[in-house]
Amino acid sequence: MIDFFIHRPIFASAIAIIMTLAGGICYFLLPISQFPDVTPPQIVVAANYPGASAQVVADTVTTPLEQQINGVPGMLYMTSTSSNDGSSRIIISFEVGYPIDAAALDVQNRVSQAASSLPALVNQTGVTIAKQIPNFTVLVSLDSPDNSVDFASVSNYAYLQILDPLKRLPGVGDVQLFGERRYSMRVWLDPDRMANLGITAVDVQNVIAEQNIQVAGGKIGQSPAPAGTPFEMQINALGRLSDPAQFGDIVLRADQTTGATTRLRDVARIELGALLYSSSVTFNGKESVVLAVFQAPGSNALDLQSRVQAKMDELSQRFPAGIAYHMFYDTTRFVSAAMTDVVFTLLEALVLVVAVVFIFLQSLRTTIIPTIAIPVSLIATLVVMYLFGFSLNMLSLLGMVLAIGLVVDDAIVVVENVERQLEAGLPPLAATRKAMQEVTGPIIATTAVLLAVFVPVAFIPGVAGSLYNQFALTVAISVAFSAFNSLTLSPALSAAFLRYRGESRFALFRWFNTGFHALSHGYARSIARLVRWRWGLFALFLLAIGSTYALWQRTPSTFLPVEDQGYFFVVIQLPDGASLERTETVARRSEEILRGTAGVDFVGSVVGFNFLSFAAQSNSAVQFAVLKPWDERPPEQGASALREAVQPQLLQIPDALVLAFDPPSIQGLGATGGFEFQVEDLAGRSAEALNDATQALIAEARKQPEINPYQLFSTFSTSSPQFDYDLDRDKAKLLGLSLPDIFNTLQIYFGSLYVNDFNLFGRTFRVTLQADQGARASATDLSRLYVRNTRGEMVPLNTLGSFRPTVGPETITHYNNYPSALINGAAAPGFSSSQAVAAMERVARTTLPRDYTFEWTGITYQEIRAGSIAALVFALALVFCFLILAAQYESWSMPFMVLLSVPLALLGALSALWLRGMQIDVYSQIGFVMLVGLAAKNAILIVEFARRRREEGLDVVAAAAEAARLRLRPILMTAFAFILGVLPLMYARGAGAASRQSIGTTVFGGMLVATVLTLIFVPVFYAVIEQWREGLSSKPVGQRREPEAAE
């Protein structure tokens, strides 16, 4: 077949052009993303019980829903938060790759089964089910720069004109408003006037429900109608009210004797107010409303951001004067910058590889043949990537960067061997045929080994498997195309264009060639001496293996490196029960510090929101410190460096705990960087007991050197000041009172009550009852509240019970149905996440009481799962590599000779990581797997040629020396092409630099050491093992011939 292409260069070129054109088309069809689809699909179930405490929400809403949802097919784990604002939020995480639509349908069915167990008010407000990644993808703020538009109007403009268009965009899981003041008809009750007039809060509720009602009026003349009826006319019953004046005219009581009436405005202040006043948002110090855009699982974040940007640009054309928007938080900014940097890295690697090839081949005509293999192989790879549903992401592009040094290898081997035959005096066609007879076997062998290494890796499940998948297959596909090109295009072009060049005309090249000729012959002569020193070499090899193991044990590990994503978080926590006003004061101080920090571009704050539990809390806030673009910041202003620099100042803020965090490495796996640790109460004891166990664990864990004490904390607390209303139920019944009326009165006055709806601007808004602010400011206001008994008497609530001060949780969290407390933390400087995880587990086992346990969640859960997978991946790579070699050579000893080079590569990789102070992560683990194939590839070139020379009759040692001499040039050429090709990865800067440095350092060190030591150990081990094998089989030894004679 190869002869066919040698004689048909146009045919071979046409195939390469077709492959390139098809790949070019697929380039524009491939989506772009940071990672493959690695985030576990997540379903969010949300409900609201207005006025209920966290405990009531947990008992009556969250627990019934959890009991039904638990065990839904594909579920990994489930977390829930029940809050004092009446909200319930359950997040169900599924296995990576589980169909999200099927998951949503299963959850929907289970929620429907729980509906009958939920309070009527919860069913009235609705239980929502959303397919979304529970992390913000984009935050859009809306404000009035010149203050010409009041904030309520700005907020409602966002709700009426922006929210729904954004929700309709493809890829959007949900859009939520923060700091909003959505309209509500607020009926602010005056309990003193009501008591004087003998009117109760329940009376007002019932009257509004009765008089604010929409009914169908029917038609005049509707069929069947009398003959001759000329028209049908609609009757509009104007039952639903629409403005404060109409609500104020509602008749609460009418005296039929005197005609006197008591109207709603006589006992209440009615205004078009806001539904919620529990949070506030600022952007660079200015009050704003924020639209938080959540990504739908399986969608592309970059596409989502571009759609949101385009839609906001479109909508902004219709903004009223005085309103503007800012997209101040954009997680895809990092992705775009990182992808751009990777493309530049790819181009830099391409230039370096071509330069190395030219130095060794010393001819533009010769250099262009292996150079052509690079774009053809890489661009053709895009076709298969498109067919497999891949994306252009960090992993696949890093695979292409590393593949540059691989796809050129086979073409280099072909061209170098053809030139060697031309130097021997053969004409081009004959030289190409003879060269291909010698190198076809090694090319197929090395390709098979690389495919054996990478293809099995692609089918590992889970998040780690998804990360390996696209990298592994991208490299495997490009290597396969490279092998195809080296067996078709490269020999065709070699036969057509290569000619014997004679000695180079450039003195520099002549000196290089003379020196290399002397080096190769000296190297060949040294092999015989090294064989005699085999036991010394064997001892050195064992020392190398021992050193590799020692470095493996000493090098810290993590799941993913911490990247400079262009922003960091600040979480603010005040004492339990602190008012929104106090939290806003602390947030302003923190914002001043952040905005005064060099490298920070702008700051957004959401006050009254617990970012870690995603619940409304008056004593919590979160801030987003968005940094200047990467090219505008020096290296010392990286995100982590700025976070560490600003942390001491934030800790000086009085009356609050203010902590800065890196963002999560993968959006959707945790709220912040670091680890997430769940303490679980298996026996269902009190929240106070859970809090005590959690705080004891945190106190002990802060003493561990592996854990950063300043970033270890939990927002779970049971110290929130509360009141228990101790109702004397016997007394209430003796006085003829209705218990539901008593509790509804409490809810209406101190909480709020959603009665029904009204229409405004073509939308439906809520009518809300609540006591005016002066009537619910202290516990003594209980004496101003009355209920009516069956005899029509007004009974004050303070005669039926009293408020008893107590403390309790602001939020109640569950993990996999158990009461739990989330602990957030991070490794101390100089320690890895794996060491911090081990320290937390060690402390938990000795500190937690009986019937308490712990589980990991978020990114740490995936890191622990991936720990065992890494060893499996490496073992699979070795096993498949061994089996492929054994099958190809029909020998069990040959694969051992080849794979003995693998520990040498690992020694180099681990040494490089250790010297640079880096950790073992997913990227370096991918590099380890890649080194199995790379190290084996160089060894195969030596062993294959030695085997051929042995079959031709050379002595074992002479065959090994001859093979080493002949293969030295292509091995060094391909090795240095690869090594220099990864230099841009080693010294990467900007967005995504940590991942590029990790994999670049790993393969650089591994390939450098493996190349040097393989050239020493592999020929010697081949000779020793082959002598031992032939001795066992009594095979006659061929005639000895000195390596220098074989030119």
C-alpha cells in the first residue's frame, strides 16, 4: 500500500487537502467552552412559606419534599436549605452524563407526590423545579447613573422588561433578581385603630379576599337568544382592584341602620410598595438591582454570555432616559482569555518545533515535509472531534498543543531515514521504499502504543473521567492521523522532493554534523562498556525507581490547580440577628478596602444574602471583587495574591467576620474555592447539639498546620435571637377562640400574608398584609394585637401567651436527608488540598460525638472519587501498552524492555514538579499517562531496530549499539521538538496559566529525563534481557560485528 502512495504523490496530497478542508469547516461548527461537560447535572427545587421560621419550613416543606425525592434515579447527593425568610431550596446533584430532562421529570413526579403533605400556602405560592447550575454565570446590574429615576422604578423596569427576555434565551437555566423592589399592594395595618373599631387582621384578610376578586360577567344576548337579537355584548365585572385608592375604599364594616361604613383606609395605610425589603445591592457603591443569570446544565457558558450580552445591548436601546446596565460579573471572561492564551501557546509551540526540525534536518525542503504533518493532523482531528460531540476547550486545546510534538515525530522518522538512505547512494524512489520498510513497523508500533495508552482512558466515568476524556481522545486522534500521514503523504513527498544534498554549505551546520557524528559513534561504543557494568546500571535503575516512589509520596496533590479567574469573593458574616442596616455598614467598609486595592477594577455587593447557603439572611453579604484584565496586571497582582494581601485588612473590620475566597475551579462544583465538608447528625438531635459538634470540630481543625485557620468557618449557627410564643391553648379554647385565627394574626402582623393579586402594567402582583413598621418593632407590641372570640369579644394576644426570648438557627441545612452543617475551608499556604482533606478527616474521627459523621461535597467529593481513578488510569495505560507490544512482537520480554523506560519518565516529571513547588493535579496526572506512551515510543525505536539488526546476524550487544547509534538522531530530534514545544506551557502567564504550567512542567521534566536515561538504559537492558532469553532458549548467537563497521 505504501508503494502505491510513493508512486501517487498527487493522490496522497489530495487526501491530505480533503482532510484539512473538512477540519477547517468543522472548526467553525465546534462549540467553545472552558471544560467539557463535567459538571454533574443539578435540579433545584424551590418553595416558599411566607412568615415561617427555618424550623417550620424544614419540618413542613423541606423534609416532606426530601423524603419523596430521595433515591431518585441517578442521584449523587442532595442538599437543602430552610431559612427564616420562609424559603426552602433543595439541590439534587446527579451523576455526570445523566440525562437532565429525565432527571427533571423524575423529580417533578416525586414533588407532585409530596404536594398533599405541604401547607396550603406553600401550594398556593407554588413549588418550582429548575434545571440549572446553582452558580452565577453572569450578573447584570441596572441603576440610574444620574439618579433621575427612583430605585423602585428601576427595579420594576428590570422585572417587567428584562427578566423575561433573558429567561427565554437558549442555555439559560434561570434568572433571579437580587435587591429588587417588585411591586406589591402593601396594606400596612394599624393595630390600635383596628382594636378600637373591633376589627381583626383575619377580618381584613377575608374582606380583601372577598372584594378583590375577578369574575366572569357573561354576555348580553348570548345564544340561545330571542329571535332578532342584533348583538352580543360582553359584561365586564370590575371586581379586581388596581390602585391604592380602590383598595382604600374596601368596606370592612357597614351599619345597615345608620349607613355608616368603615373602610380599609381607616385602619391601614395602603401604598404601591415592594414585595421584599430584605436585601440590597450596590455596584461600585451605587444602589442597583442585579439580574443573576444561571446556566442550564449541558449548555455552553460562552454562548450563553454572548446571547445575554447581545440581548442586553438590544434591550438597552429601549431603556428610558436615566437607566443604564453593567455586566459586572462574567465568569466566561476568564474562559475567553484562557482560550486565547492557549491558541497563542499553540502557535509558539509550532514555531519552536519547526525550528528544532530545521536545525536537525538543515534544509527547508526537508523541513517542510514534517512541518506539513502538523496542520494536516491537527486540523483533521477537528472532524472527529465534531463527530464525537467534543468542544474546543482547555483540555482539547492542551491536547493539541502537546500533540504538536507528537504528530511531527512520525514524519521526522520517515524523512530522517530517507535522507540516510540517500546518503548511502540510493535514488529517491528506492531510498524511500527502503526507508519505509525499516520504519513502518516502528511507526505502527509507536502509534498502537499511544492509542493503547489514551483510548482506554477516555472511557473512565465521573468528573475526572470527563476531564481525561477529551484530552486523551484528542491526542489519540491526532496521533492516528499523524501515523496515516507518515505512511501516505510523507513518503510520497519524500520520494518527490528529497535528493541527496551532500555536505552542508553552512559552517555552523557542518560543525553541528561533525559533532553529532562523533557523539553518535562515541555513544555506540559506550553501550558495550555499559553492558559490562550492567549490575551497576541495574542498581542505578532501582535507585531511580526508589526516588520516583519517594517523590510521589512527598509531592502534595490536589484536584485542580487554583487559577486566576479574574475575580474573587468576599463573604461577610455579622453576629446572628444583626440588622440589614448594620450589614450594609460593614459592606460599605469592605467595599472601600477592595476598591482601594491595586488591580481591582470594580466591586459588586449583595447585602442580606448568604452566598454559601443561598438563603436570605440580614446578617450576611457577598461581594465580587472583579479584577482588571490579565494583561493590565503584573504577575504579583494575581487573584490569589490580591486575595491574600487584602485579607488582613478585611479581618480588621469590627463587628464582623469578613473572609475572601477564590472562586471554584469548576462552576457548579461548590460556591467557592477550597473544600466543602458536611457534618451530619444521624440521630436527629437538636440543632444546638449539631452546632456544638461543628464548632468543636472547627476549633480543633484550626490547630492543624495543613488547614488555613482564617478560611475555616461555618455559617451554621443556632444563636440567632428569636422569640417563642407560648400559647395557653386551654385558655384560648375556654375563651371561645379559634387557634388558626390566633396564629394567622401573628403571621399577618409580624410576618406578612399573601392574600391575592392585582393587575398592573399587564402583569400580576401580590396583595400583602402586614403591620406597619411601628407596630412590630419590639416584643411589647404583642399587647396591641387582638383576636375576636365566638361571642364577638376582642381578646389581646398577650393574655393568651407571651413571647419568650430564645435562640435558634437562621437556616437549617440537610445533606442526604440528615440535619447537617456545612464547613468551608482551604489548605494552608504550602499544603495541598489532599493534605487538608486528610487533616479534616483525622480531626473529625477523633472529635465528632457518636451518631455524628461527615461527608464531602462539591469539588472535594469529586477530588476524592478521582483519587482512586488516577491510579486506575495509570495502571490501565501500562497494561494496555504491555499487551499491545506483546501482541505485536509475539514476545513477553520485548514489552518489558520498552516499559522499563516509564519509571524514568515519572522520575523526571515528579522532579520537575517538586523543583517548581507544584502539586500533582488532574493536568499533571494526564501528563503522567502521556509519558507512558512517550517514553515507550523512544524505547520502541531502539528495540525495534536492535531486533532487526539481531535478525540480520549481529551479536546482541552489537545490535543494541547499532540501533542506539542509528536511532540517536531521530530520538533526539523528536524529543527536543516535543520538549521545546512544551516550553510555552511551562512559562505560561495570564488566564489559565496554572493548568498549562502543570501539564507543561510534567511532560517537560518527564520527557527530558526519559530521553537521556532511555538512551542509556534501554540498549543495555535490551542486550541483557535478550542474552538471558536466548540463553534460556539455547538460541545460537549470531556473528559478532563491531558497530563502527556498520555505516
